[in-house]
Amino acid sequence: MIDVAVRRLRPDAQIPHQAYEGDAGLDLAACEAVVLEPGERAVVPTGVAVEIPDGYAGFVQPRSGLAAQHGIGIVNSPGLIDSGYRGEIRVVLLNTGHDRFSVEAGMRIAQLVVAPVASVRLVEVDELAGSERGSRGFGSSTS
């Protein structure tokens, strides 16, 4: 277990928390009301900032209940929080449904997953090693 510092930027902001012990994601709540018309997107503030430790990253993920019941997703899913970022976590919600959707202050709108990430150094080469997949792209596998 790692400690992640969190700072409340607004007095009414909710500290991210796990709904159930063992959950991978910490629920992120809106701190402002927003109305999303069908096809509309909005940047929704959470009122909190986190200090992700070096060697980790935060990934803002959609909530499956909002997606399944209302068609609410996250445009840049997953949203990436680098370890050096100290600003407010904001979630870019998108209404893919057919009805207007109201986000209320305090509503759980996304999840934050903190995971280790490898440090990499790119090495330019003339050729890459072969693989079974080769250069076949997105959707190239057969069922």
C-alpha cells in the first residue's frame, strides 16, 4: 500500500474514497452542478488535487453505472495524472445518451486508479525485432 497525499481545494469537495474495501478505484465526485445535453461534453471540477508518487500515475476512469444507465463517459478515457501534476482533478464527461443528464455537486462521476508505471528510455534503432503479430494494427486479431 502506498500513501497518496490529497488536498481539498474547495471546502465542499469530497475526498476520493473506495466504495468497498479492495476496490481498485477511488470514487471522484463533482463539486459543481453541470447539465449535459445529448452529445455535449463538459469539464467537471472535483475540487481536489493529489500528489501521485514518483513511479506511479493516476488514471481517471469512467463509472460503469453512469455509462450503462445514462450513456455518460469520459472523452479522454483514461485521463492521465502524471506524478508531477499538482492541479485540480477535472473530468471531461460526455453525454452519449439521448436524454439531458444533470450532474449534481457531490455526485460520483469517475474513478481514480493509481498504478505503477515503468520508467522508459527510448533507444532509436534501424530495425525492430520480429514478432508473431508484426505490423498488423488495431482490430487485426481474428476470433
